[in-house]
Amino acid sequence: MTSRCARPYYLFSFLFLFTITFLHSPALAQPKAPPGMIYIPKGYFQMGSSSGKEDEKPMHFVFTPGYFIDKYEVSNKNYAAFMLATEHQAPKFWNDSRFNEPDQPVVGVSWHDAMAYAKWKKRRLPTEAEWEKAARGNDGRLWPWGRKFDKGFNFFFVNIFGENDNYAYTAPVNYYHSGVSPFGLYNTAGNVWEWCLDWYDKNYYSASPEINPEGPRGPLKMKVLRGGSWINSVEGIKVVKRARNFPYIKNEIYGFRTAQSPQ
């Protein structure tokens, strides 16, 4: 009788110790993210599209190591601190009242400006693969929030062309909580196109490595931008959309966020 009564106790003790050990396993432990950043765990995700533009094909699976990425696009406030510390030149639209509120994303920055800021923060720009994984998650969705109409037919939760979203130009970097990505990033669709680390090659997906692709070997002519902006339609901000431009170009629809590898 005593031994039978003891069995549930031993079973409970075993399960308790197993659970504690499992939950505290180093394999499951995630590094603490720096302030303002989110940790994206290592693993595979679906990249590209089988039915989009030619430079989005083919759909393929990519593995990335774990990394940190900014929760928000770099704001004017963030960039002002960089300018003050380094005496870096002001962006092209710094005095334009449409774009210069402290909580709006900095625009009018070239790829070189974005890299200079990232290096000042002891970071870098995200690779194109890292950017898409953080925006898309692991389920192959085409918009950060899921399917096109998952949040309704009025796109008030993403900054695209028009004013249904409350902003005619750029919106604050911490706006549109309903449109965050599966990992919690804001404005990975709309607001501003974001510079990535990679050189652009329209055929890169056909030859890119499966493990941690970092873009084609350069130098080439143009750098990749991802995410769409406030002048695009909802179709133009799919997370698979690829844009490109010369790294010295500065305009009112380009901004960026930074990334960092764990130490």
C-alpha cells in the first residue's frame, strides 16, 4: 500500500526535475537583447516566392544563426545623437517639416550613412535574409501580420499610400502595433524602405547558399532595400519584395534599422 502511494510522488518528482532541467537547458537559453533590439533565434525559414517577380524566385529555405535586430526603424532622435557624437552630415530632409519629428524614421540617408550609424553603434545592417526572416517569421506569410485581409479591409495598421492610416507621410517608428511582425518588429511593411547589407543581384536566389547567405560578392552597382514605404500600395509592401538603388542615393522613402550578432 505504501509503495503504491509513493509511485505518484516519485513520478511527480521526476517530471518536475525533468521540466526544470529542460527549461533551463543552455540549448534553449536565449541571449539578452540589447535595449531596443529583438533576438531572432537560429533556424530555417521560407525565403522568396514561387509566384512573385523574377527576382523573388525561387522560393527556397534558408538557415540563419541567431541575431539581434532593431525593434523599430532608426528614428530622427536616434540619428541626432549619432550626428552630435560624430559630426556626421545631416540627412537630406533633416529640415523638412514633413519628416523631421523626433519619433519619425530618419530619411534622406544613403547606404553609406546607414553603415556609418551602424558602425557607431557597434552594429551592422541586416543581411537581406535576416531582414526577411525578422519580418516574415517561419510560416511563409506575405505580410508581417499574416494574410492580406487578416486585419480587415481598411489598412489603418500599416503606413502605405493614402491617409487611412492617419499619416500622409512617415509615421512614428513605434506606431501600428497591429501590424507588427511575428517576432515583434514594427513597420517592416510600409513607412520607409530599409537599406540592407547585401549587394543586389536579380538572380541571386538561384545560387545563394542555404546557410546564412550574405548576398553576392561585390562590389556590384546597387544595394538591396526591403519593406516598402508610405508611397506604396499594400501589394507593394509584401515581405518578399526586393528593391535596389545606388548606395549613394538619398531620398524621402529610404531609412534603415540595424542588426547585431551575439558576442
